[in-house]
Amino acid sequence: MFKSYHALLGVFMSFYLFSCTSNSANVIIQGGDYPEGAEVVQFTEIGRPSDSVKLIAEIDLLEWSKSGGTVYMEEIGDLLYFADRNSVHVFDKETLSHKTFIGGPERGQFSRIFGLFVTNDNNLLVGDAQAPHLLKSFNPNGDFLTSYPNNDPPAWFIATDINGSFISDSLAYVTNMFADKGTKIIKYDLRGGEANKIDNIVPVADLHAELDSAMSSKVITNMSVLKSRVADSIFYVLPTNKYLINSYSMNGEKLKSIDIRGIPQINRVYSILQKLPFNSYFKSATIDDQDNIYFHIDKLVGIEVEDTEDVMDSKIANMEPKVLLVSVNLWDKTYRTFQMETRSVAPLKIIDDKLWCLDLIRSKLLLYQFPDK
């Protein structure tokens, strides 16, 4: 159960967040593939454009992970937990040294991990996408506690995307791929020790305009699902092929749809990528304690919105890739940008005011320090 003061805070903040309006006269927004009713908000920039994050540590995944890819990460006390496809690896938070692992293909503990969650009593829930049990529970030391049989499994595999799912009290919210030309969130009730599917909590129509087969490249294939850290009653959904943040109550009611192309840097990048055959604009998103939502955008230096597709292709072929980290806060309508080194990265988690990312090309975990921390 939620604490009463958290519930009151959620009601107050919901009223504040979703009663604010902004005009969008300063930015020209192209329509076409955003849902009707999405509100373009003019955000105020804070910080300095020259601010940058500093790389302070790297972990080579291939030293301890056969797959070289991380699905999710969590923390409990002095321990960090990283999941690859078949195992959960345990690290010391201070030294970043590998301590042990939970599960593994040789033990047959997991078939295909899709996420990690920490419960209110500091146990670890591990999602298993291709097994008769949707979730398995372990204590912080890795001792098995219980499993949740999946009594009403989805028609296809549950997504393995980074930040693709989250847990809140006795309800699990899990993304499911290939539903209605995109991605949906399915809610499972874990009370009674079983995973009982309730309904499709987020319809795909809330995340993009009505599509036809000629626009298949615009179909949502990945989205980030983020629980609010400010209000217990809210979660956010970001389709990663457009700059949109939808907010929902915990029962699935849509509260607001915010088109963040009101941020000039984002509108520019989106307008350029619209001319190119790319399906996804950013890899994932994460959230901090103040509900700042972080994700990366390509800087696309030297490319102009007015360039033809052929000119863009030529410039991109000779361009050194650069990325920008963007932080957006829906509560106070502010955003901030951070310069980054050249990496193809996906945000995983913010822990102790530091940003963990996955280097998708080099299979490395990267730890960054923010400039004012």
C-alpha cells in the first residue's frame, strides 16, 4: 500500500503537472505521426550549453557476460545488479568488482531475462520472458525465494528492451512486443503468488497517430516505461521513435501527452531524421529522484533541415558521430543538455547522482559524473 503522504503528494503534483499549459509559437512543429491532442510545450533551458558529463569508470561486459549485453540494472544497499540475457551479475558498488551471479544457463534458472525490479522489502524480482514463470524472486544474496506462474501469457515474447518494464508494489507492468503495430504495456496482478494478466494498460493509439502499411518505419518497436519518483500515482511512457512523453495514472488512465519537440535542439534533430529511413531516435531513457527524464539525441553537426536526403546521406557518411544528453522535467517545464564523448549509448540508471549507461557497440558499462555533483 502507498503511504498516505505519498498519495496526497501524488494528487497535488498531478493537479500541478496536468493543469499547466504553454504556447508553442516559437517552434514550428511538423505533424503527421504524433497522436492527436499531443501538447507541444515550450520548455525553459537551465544550465549552460557547454555543460558536460565526465566518464569516471568503465566495466567491460565481456569479462563476465557471455552475451555482452545488459537488459537492466538495480541496486540494493552496497550491491549493484546487472542482468544479461541469462544471468544476473552482482557487483560491489564501491569497488565495482564482480562478486557473484544469480542464475545462469548452466543452472537453468532463467530462459530469457527481460528486467530486474527491487521490491519494497528489498528483494530482487527477475523477469523471465520465455518460461512458465513470469517473475522469480531472490533475496539480496541471490537465494531463491519464490516464483510467479504466468497464468495468462501474452501471445508473443515479452520485450527485452532496456527500461522496458517496471514493478510497483504487488503489480507488475511489462511491455509486450508486436501488439497492434507496436508495443503495449500489460498489467499483471501478483497478489496470491501468481501472475494474472489484468488488461492492456497502454493502448498503442496513445503513442502515435493512426498508421498505414506505407508508414511501417514509424511503428513503435521500443519504448521506455518509467515510474515517477515524485508521485506514486504516475508513470511515464516514451516511445523511442518520437519525442513524446505520455503520463498515466497507475490504473492506466492517460493524464497528459507532451510533445517535447518544443525543445529547439530536439525539433531540429527530429526534422532531419524524418527525411532519413531511421526507425528509432534514441535507445532508452531513465529517471532521477526529481523526475528529470534523461535520454540521448544525435547532434548531427553540419546537417541542415533544408538539406535534401542525398545531401544528408553524404554528410552522415563522412561525419564523426556525436551525442547530446538531454534532461527534461515535466513538473517545472525545464530542460538541460550535457555534452558527451562520442559513444552509441543507452541510459540505464541514475544511482547516487551518477549516470550509468550501456555502450552498445563496445559492450561496456559506463559511469558518468554530472558537472554540478
